[in-house]
Amino acid sequence: MPVYLQNMKYYFLLLLIAIGCQQAPKQPQTDGHSCTPTQSRFSSAVNTTSQESTEFNEEGMVLIPAGTFFMGGDDDQAWRDEYPKHEVVVDSFWMDVHEVTNAQFAAFVEATGYVTTAEKAVDWEEIKKELPPGTPKPDDSQLAPASLVFVPTDKPVSLRDVSQWWQWRQGANWRQPEGPYSSIAGKENHPVVHVSWFDAVAYCEWAGKRLPTEAEWEYASRGGLKDTVYAWGNEDLRSGKSKANTWEGAFPYRNDESDGFYATAPVQSYQANGYGLYDMAGNVWEWCNDLYHEDYYKTLAGKTSHNPQGPETSYDPNEPYALKRVTRGGSFLCHDSYCSGYRNSMRMKTTPDSGSMHTGFRTVMSAL
Ligand SMILES: [Ca+2]
Ligand SMILES: [Ca+2]
């Protein structure tokens, strides 16, 4: 590891633990859940009749009908924080059919002059609150504007050491996803990345919208299907036609690109789910409004929750000092061998000032 990364150990780890596709699998849950695939509902069985009657607005949003669903894990890939499964009622709301694109985010920046978190130097006074007490302040040069960039390894490596494939790269931001000398030219219809939760909220406020709650996100991802693992049903990700932009091959050193894309894909490259939403699974992780608490679902066990807004406090046992927000849906870096973030119920947690080259967002509006 480069010296500057060693010096940035705590800060870097703080970010890494938060960015998804980075954890060793936890013990699977076996309390009645089955991983046995059932009949595929990917193609014709995905509620095409509801698609025909789907209502869209002029801003590229689709009306998600109100309804009740069971939130939480549906197979033995689910992690502890996805249980217990619990009943949730969600009011109708509008949701972007695709992730916010570079073109959309550029219009926001042009209109407002907004500067993203990754384009500003790290505020040590803020970041140290999220670190173990006594963590020494890094040199100012290491607090320069930067973000996390994925770099594949050249051979198989232990999946426990995330610093092998993530680099804290100065100059990486939404305009330069891979750092200096990279650009988003030609990627106007790709999802914006390297946006923090604060950046996403600022965009929403400008657009007169908001981030989805975690419950809204999962309900929308399910697309009207009941208790299925994926947005398309239960068919295995690798079976049949490509369903989502994920990591194909062997993570993190060989990407076969059999789904067509190594990194981000243009939005709407794969089939929409039953509600007409694209890339709820894969492409980029999507910020939700909610705080993350590992035991949040336990507080909702046996109850019917109406439009839950998330826990009052944040807690991630991996980083007890850090406040975290939820991200959902997985990314182009997710692979079954490591993280199955593209499952409907998979929960990820990220500090709100963290961006990376595989995290973006989409917006919603209440319909009432
Ligand atoms: Ca891919
Ligand atoms: Ca996505």
C-alpha cells in the first residue's frame, strides 16, 4: 500500500467500510428462508399489464402505487440486518425511472454553482468525529479533494482487504470519475457517481424532490412482485439474458463484461421491473434518506409500519462512531462471491460525506 494510504489508514477504512461490496459474508440466515430458485418471473411474468397502465410524468418519473409489502430478506444470502421481515404500508409516490445521470447533475451544477463534497478538502474537524478517539490528524496534503476509485487487482486476492482494490485518489469526482485526465464526455446518460449524501440531497432540493426512504426504495425495487429476491423475480442473476450491470467473472481481478459493461452502463440498458424502474439492481448504489441502524428491523418486528422514515439514530457495529445513511441496490462491482447488493432487501451503510465511483442516487416525490 502506498505510504499516503497507510497514513490515511483510519480515514480510508472509515470510507471503505461504508462503500459497499466490501464485507466478508456474514453467517447466512436459515430461519425458514430458502435459496431454492422458483419459477422465473423475469420476462413475461413480470407484470406487463401493470406496465401498460403505468403513469409517467414529464420529468421522467413513474407513479408507484400505494401498497403493503413485507420488507426484509427473502433467501439465505440475506444478512442479519435484513431480518426480521416485517410488514410495511407505503403511500403512493413518484420515482425517477432511472438513476440521476451526469447530464442531469451537470444541469444542477450549472444552475447553482454547487461544489460537491469530493471537490472540497476533507474537513478534519468533522471527519474526526467519526473516528476512534485519539486518531492522529493526517498531513494536510492528504486531506486534499479526493474520492474512492476502484482499481482491479492483477490476481486473486483475499476479499477481506479492501485497500487492495480501492484507491483514495486526489482529483477524483463526478466530473473526473477515475481521477485527473478522466472525464464524463460521452457518458452524459450514465449515472452520476462520486456524489455524497449531502450532494444528493442538494440536488433533490434544487429539483423540488427528495431521496426515497429505505422502505420506499425496497417497495419500488420489488416492482409489485411478492417476496422475491430480485427486482425481476427469483431467476438467478446469471441465468438467461443479462438483467443488471454487475461484476461478471472473478472479483476483483477479472471482469468478463458479459453483461456489456465493465463500469457504469448508460441508464436503462436493461429491462425495467414491474413498475417501469430501471437499474434498481446494479449499475450504481443509490442513496436513501434513512439513517442506518443494524437493529432497526428488530424494532419493527410484528408490527405494521406506515411510511417508516428510518431509525432515530445510526449504528453500525463495524464503525460505532460513524453516522451512516443507507444505500441500496448494488453496483457494477457486486458479485455473488462477495456481495449480492443487487437483491431487493440488501442494506448497505455509508457515511454521508462519502462518495465513490459506484454510488449515485435517484429521486422521488410524494404523490399526495
Ligand atoms: Ca458489468
Ligand atoms: Ca442502481
